[in-house]
Amino acid sequence: MNHMTQLAKLIDKPAEYNFPIETIPMKGMCDDKLINCDDRVMIIRADTEEYLGNHSKSYRPVTHAKVLDPVISIVDSMNTPYITQVNMIDNGAMMEARIICKEICFDDPAMQDYIAFQITVRNSYNGVWSVMIQADGLRLWCMNGCTTPDKIANYRQKHNGHFNYNFDHIKHSINLFRDNEPRFREWYNTKVKDDDAITLFDKLTWTPKPTVDGRYRNETQFVNLLGLWGKYENQIGKNKWALYNAVTHWISHPQNVSSTNKTIVERNSKMLSYMSKSDSMFN
């Protein structure tokens, strides 16, 4: 399947994200009596009165529309074709939106895939996510994200009632994305050893408490990463690009977890932390 076919298969996935919300005092029932929770508030959908989350009284929500709409407007102004895929989770308590640019892209180093520029926007009313904007690449065949450690490409902001994003960062992130093409090609031509992979997997699956065998790692996830490393090693070769794709596959497609969306963000944060270190093999 060539990249034009892959791009053509991508379609918009709209969802209602601009519904009104309201912050109201939190109350609870005890022996059929209504008790005020003076130090907490609830976020509800104003149109359906559905519960979305509860917080301290200092919490100031930032609406989904306030985050996503200006990002879409900026991409509109770039005059490049794109699709928007919006996923609403838990009755709208969480929003994850992808903006995928069809013509800002390049061949992957192994010539097996195409990598397109994407912007992922996340927001929540239940406290699971802060305001998050992530700009990176998307491998179209396997739908793996391409984690980048650049701070401008990974924006986070607490909910304080305001949205303070510098939209020039999007254009800067496109330049960073294009800079990844020679970097990924270099990784494809850089051999790695199994010991390198094991050292990386140990870091990504580290746990603060030892398991029964005395190892400080999540053994299930460690084994999953080893399996993905074997798969990509066979497909691409024993190189840094294959190892990177094994990890981004593990990040992008979690299995047997309680919350897929939360796990993706947590794993991506671990990889970002590793890639930002001076001794990272991806520097």
C-alpha cells in the first residue's frame, strides 16, 4: 500500500466537544440527608446535567473548545490539507483530538511507511489530563506515534481558567518534524545490540518496588517490549530505528490495561523523560 492510499483512507471523525459545562457545589447523601462538601466542586454538562468530575474549589476548568478551536484555526491558516479526528471519553469528561496534515510528511527510513505530521490535543474535566498539546509524527501503516523530546513540541498546562499556548510553536514544531527525516535515517543506519534494548526496556518498565524475583521492573511489560523488539528487528533490522519503533508501538497500542488513553500518555511521558537525558541513545 503506497502512501497516497494510506492518506486517502484517513477520514475526519467529528464529535461534539463544545458542549457547555458548569461548576456547582458538591453535595453528598448520608442517612437520606444532603450534606454540603464545602471544599469541593463538581463539573457537570450544563446541557444534560451529567457528572464529569470533582475538584478543589481553586480548580478553574479550561473548556475543550477553548483548547481545540484555536489550534484548528491555526492549521486552517496554513492552507494545507488535514483531517481532524476527535475522540470523546467518559461522556465528554476527556477529549483527545488529532489533527493530521496530509501533505506535511516524508518517507520512513526503511521505505516501508510514510510519516505524517500530527498535532494531538488532550483536555479533561475529571483531572486525568491537564491541557496537553503534542506535535510529532504518525507512521501511517502501523499508526505508531513518533515521540520527540523537544519541549516546544510537548506543551502542558494546569487548569487555571486560561489557555496560554503560544501558537507560533506549531510552526516551529513543523520545522522540528522535518528535521527528524535525516535523524530517523541516521537511526536506521545505526546498529544496536540486544543489551542496548534491554537497558532501555529496564528504564521504561522500572518500578519503585521490587517484584517477587527481586527485579525493579514490570515483567509483563518488559516481556511485551522484548516481543515487539523481535518483531521490528525482523522487519527493519537490528538498528536504532527498529528499536525506536518497538517502543513507540508499545506506547501507541497498549494491551490489557484499565485505561488505554491514560496509559498512552503515561508511557509517552516515560519515553520523553528518557530521550531528554544526556545519556539517551536517541540523542
